[in-house]
Amino acid sequence: MSAARLAVDPLAAAQRLLGATLICRGVEATIVEVEGYGGVPNGPWPDPAAHSYRGPTPRNTVMFGPPGHLYTYRSYGMHVCANVVCGPDGTAAAVLLRAAVIDEGKPLVQARRGDAVPEVALARGPGNLCSALGITMEDNGIDLFDPSSPVRLQLGGPLPAQAGPRVGVSQAADRPWRLWAPGIPEVSAYRRSPRAPAPGASD
């Protein structure tokens, strides 16, 4: 499948990534929860919650690159999180991978995550997803559609989706750009940021 299918707005890209297969270091997983993020104020999808909102920096420059590349960052300085860059080349946008169902490589994932972690929680949450699949900060910028990449993406038919506000953001907190497959226990719980305005008072 071509990365050209992701050269669309963040919400459309999120829908196309839901149900896609992620292949990484001995593990295959189906993506079941995602969040779309836009870009700069004068772009087509201004998004004050996005890392790219204030323009390109050495940290976020991948978000402005061609679609189908991986953008990684550390949450709270600890947990690696993975995003799939979307939108046309030169326009910042990405989709955060929030949760996945492990299809192959469960013993390897269990070893990475620890024996005490329940199977449904192995890749629930963006940091846990990266830990489960072995995604690191060194994977930042790789082409997910290159057959030689250590992290690869296969787009398939989209899953049925529900939409709701994004998790933990204080800006644009009501924007319904989080999509998930209903009825899947691996999907994470919604948690609104305590710094966000009251529901209904934010874009």
C-alpha cells in the first residue's frame, strides 16, 4: 500500500490507520485507537495541541515531511510515543498511535512488558504500544512503507470507528479527533486533561 493514501487531512488519515497492521521487531499488531493532530496556525488544519503548531524545529521537523514516515517523541521525558506523518509533503500533520491488538509475537511482547501485564493491556496506551513493539527514539523519521525498515505499516480496510475528544490535551480539547474500534478491550480509557477548559468550551 502506498503512503499516498495518507496524504490527506488528519482525521481521514486516522480513519485509514485504524485497522492497519504495524510490523516491528518480531511483532505484528492491529491498530485499534488513534488520534489526529494538525499543524501551524496558517495551515489547513491549525491545531494548538500539536507539536508542530509553532512551526518546524529540530524535534518536530518530521511532521512537516512526506506522509508515511514515523515521528517519535518522549512523553514526560520517559515514554516513547509513535505517530504516522500524514498530509501533503511540507504540511504538518500526524496521527498518534494510541493502542493495538497483538496478533503475532505475544511471548516477545510479554517479555518486554513484564509477566504481570494483562494481555489486553500489552499495547494499550501510546507509551505501552511502543514498548510492546520495540519502537525507540532512533526510529524517528523512518519510512514505514520501505520494505527494509525496522518498523513497517500495512494499510487495510478501515475498521468501524467511534470518535471522541483527544486524551490529555489542554488545547483544542473537545476536537473529536480520537478514533477507536468499539468493543475492543485494548482501547484505552478517555482521560481529560485537568488543564483543559470545561467540556464544550474548547475547540
